[in-house]
Amino acid sequence: MALLEIENLSVEFPSHNGVMHAVQDVSLSLEAGEVLGVVGESGSGKSVTMMALMGLVAFPGRVQAKKLRFDGHDLLGLSDRERRRFTGKDMSMIFQDPTTSLNPCFTVGFQLAETLKLHLGLDKKAAHKRSIELLEQVGIPAPESRLKVYPHQLSGGMSQRVMIAMAIACNPKLLIADEPTTALDVTIQAQILDLLKSLQKDRGMALVLITHNMGVVSDMAQRVAVMYAGQVMEQRQADALFAAPAHPYTEALLSAMPERSMHQSRLNTIPGMVPGLYDRPDGCLFAPRCSHARQGACDQRPALTPWSGGSVRCHFALGAQEVAA
């Protein structure tokens, strides 16, 4: 049985002007110890999908799913209190911006200890000792003195390390890293990613890595889910996807990587923007920006279908003739 099973997950936000379908019929699965990369432009629904899994979609957002199971537990059938037992303990999340995720009114030590006391039942002395160990594990120097500081006294990189320490405090089976290197300089980004890779390997955690950086995904993930406008467009093994993308959107994302445009005078780009509430096409959501779109056929919305060991949502998947042959 897979550690995580998501089937037909949808998240919508009603408003006076209509309903925004932030996530539509997303299906994902994850094995214990596996690394899944979730990629796509801003507005593709990556973070909202994981927030729904964590039970963090606030009113008036509505979450629906045919199946939402974690470690054998039906998350849809749990009460809010029971759901919170999993959130932060067996399943935890590193948020995009540590400066807004950490509470500025409390010290780092208080916030770490609170997690340990709540989920593991540690007393004050044991929580203090464990907090020091956690800061050491994430590479923070002089950890005991750092417990006494407030978040605003830390750099962005240090704040992110504290967030990682909080996320791994209870030895979770699943860690969700949502753009964990946002707003960090290149050197610190590399350090944080190396840290996540090391922690995942040493602890055997399953990891969902949400990122815009295709290079990071190719280096860390075993499988990749490509999202666009709230839908999964392609989901395959990482090596197969990078070698021969099946969806035109995946192909466009890969061609926009700087290393693939190094011999050109300009970087490749994808024209247009991810559709919002008022400009969603009736057919394929990517069709207005797709160089492979065909009038008539792409006016019908494609279903997610099995493809080369994974799945793809396209009427004219790339390489279809070669596979058929």
C-alpha cells in the first residue's frame, strides 16, 4: 500500500464573480521513502494541493476528493482534532517564506519546544535537549544560544533551517517542501537543498518537493508531476520525463531552462500566462499557449491517460507516433 494516495482532489474558492477552481481532479501517490517533484508556473495549484492534504485550506475554500489516504488512514473521515495529530507529526510541511511562517512574538526555542511537547509529549527539559539536537542536525552553529533568539534576529538561510528543524522534529514519514529556497541567495539555496537531500536519505522520509527549478527536480526527484492551471498535465519517472517529455507544457518548461538555451541569444519563454478565473478556455487549458494545439480537437478538454509508465493529459502527446510504432 502506498504511503500517500490522492484521487480526484479538487479545491475551489467561491466568490461573487464565480468559482475559482484552483485544483481540479488531481491524483497523486507516493511510496515510503520516495521523492516526488511537483513543478509548474505560479498559479498552477502546486501549493494549494499540498495545503489541502495538510488540512490548511481556509474558509471559504472547499476541498473534495474521492480518496485522501495517508499511511492507511482516511483523512477525509477524520475529525479536525484527529487530523491535527498527523499534521506536524507524521506529515509536515516547510512553507515558502520562513520569515512569515515563524511567529515573531516567540523565541526559536519556544516554537521548537511547543512542537515537541504537543506531538511527542516531552517535558520541558527533554524538549530543550531535543531542540538543541535538531538545530545541530540542520547545521546551525551555537545551537543552544540560537534557541534564545527571535526569528527577526536570524538571516533568511538560518530561518529556513529552523523551519526544517521544526518540520523534522517528530520524525515525519512525509515531508512537504514548498519552494524551500525562495528568496535565498544561490549559495544558501544549494546548502538548503543539500541538507534536505541528506535528511531525506538518512531518515528514509518520503519527500514532496514543490519548485520552479527543473534542475533541482532532475537532481533530487524519482518521479515528477507537472501541474498547470490546477491540473496534473504529466506524471512520470524523472529520467524518462527529462529524456522525452510527453506533454507540450513539460517540453516548454524544459526548453526554458537556461542550460538548454545557452547557445542562443535569448532564453526560450512560454507566451501568455496561466489562466485565471475569467480567461479559462473550455477545452484544453494549455491550448492558447501551446505550439502543438490543433483547432477542433483541442477544443475538447483531454483526460489524464496512461502513458509510458506514467500518465499525460494531452490529445497529441509528444512521441505518440514513435510509441505506437
